[in-house]
Amino acid sequence: MKDSIQIFLGIAALIGIAYRVFQVEKAIYDNIKALKELLVNQISETERDFAIHAALYQERTKHVDYLLHGLEEKIDHKFNRLFEEFKEMKAEQKYKRKADEN
């Protein structure tokens, strides 16, 4: 009788230990799954944020290029006008010199 009780208690203890091990294993796998979902969400959010920032950067770059081109055009226009004025002044000086000589 004592032997059968010990065998029964031993089997019950093994079943209890196995059950507890499976509970811990399930908890570990559940935590791994939750962590995986969290990481996937964070990676997706980071990729989305990066795509938004890349698009904004590209738009800002285009805008700056547009502004720089406009400034270059303005500078070229001013330079050409000033250069033409210098040419006119030089021609006037030559004309005045010739007029003064006569």
C-alpha cells in the first residue's frame, strides 16, 4: 500500500512538474510573440516615418534648388544690366572725348 501511494504521488509530482514546465514554456512563447509583434510595429512605424522624412527632404531640396536658380537668374540679370550700363558709359566717354577734341 505504501509503495502504491509513493508511486501515485511520484506520478502526480511528475505530471505537476510537466504541467508547470509547459506553463512556463507557453509564457515564454507568448512573450516572444508579443515582443515580435511590438518590434514589427516599431519597424513599420520607423519605416513610415523615414519615408515621410525622405519625402519632406526631397521637397525641401527641390524648393531650395528652385530658390537658388531664381537668385542666380536675378544675379545674371543685374550683372547684364550693369555690364550694358558700363558699355554705354564707356561709349559716352569716347564720344565726349572726341567732342572735346574737336
